[in-house]
Amino acid sequence: MKKEYTEDKAGLRGGFSLVEVCLAIFIVSIGLLTLFTLFPKGLKQAELGHTDTQTALFADYVLSTLCANAMGVDSDVWFDVANPLNLSDIWDGPFPLTEAGSPSSVEFPTDSPLHVRYMIDLEVDPNSNNSRYTVALWVQAGQYGSSDETIFKTSAEAYYTELFFMGMP
């Protein structure tokens, strides 16, 4: 006996229509596109974090060295009104530290491909009888940029500290 083919709900094959497949592909592609746009933003944020860390480490190194070396300055040098304290009196780092003028570029850390640009000002407080100096340091990651002092100071990170004479005058 031959069996006749009859269609009923139990005999239908299950599957997805073309519209459902296209809609699923569209939703997945939107999700992947969103995910892929986050990668460049994440890389940019990682780069900004690296440059912020590099400038902060440079500033910490310079200002900590200046503070430590200032503690060893003789009172005759510290209170000499005719020749106020200058950077050469308190800096002995591995690179030259030049005051004012246009920004200087140095490798930091030393012997690495990384560079920072900086400007530094050392000023005596006029109301302190030469017992207090203010150090202002502007730092920017990278080797190149504007040599204009005003433009550099507005775009660079600024760090400050004060140096006090702690011994007997």
C-alpha cells in the first residue's frame, strides 16, 4: 500500500525566512560596528594616559631633585641678594635644565625614544628676604611643538613647588 503525502502542521519543516535572516544580520552588524568604533577611542585614551603619566613622572623627577638639592645649599648662597639662587646651584640631573626662553626638549627617561618639552621658571619671593623661591614647570609630552612661550604654557601641564631655606641664616 502506498502512503499518500499529506501536509499538516506536524509535518512542516522549521526554519527562518529570508527576512528574519536579513534582520538578524543587520542587528549583528550594527553591534559589531559599534564595537569596532570603540577600539580607536580606547587606543587614543591609552595614548593620552601614557603622555599624562610621562609628563607627571618628569615633573616629579625634576621638582623632587630641585627640592632635595636645595636642602644642601649653603646659607651664604641662599641669601646672597646680589646673586639670587639659580638652577645651576640646585640642579645636577642627567640633562641640562635651562630656565625661561623657549621650550627645551629632552629624552625622558634618559636613553629612551620618548621626549618631553619643558619650560621652567625659578623666582624669588620678594617678601621673603630670599628665603623662599617658587619653581614653575610646564611640561608637554613629545619632541616637537610650538616654540612660542605663551602658546606652550597654555597647552602644557603646569606644576609648581616652593623651596624654603630650612637652616640657620
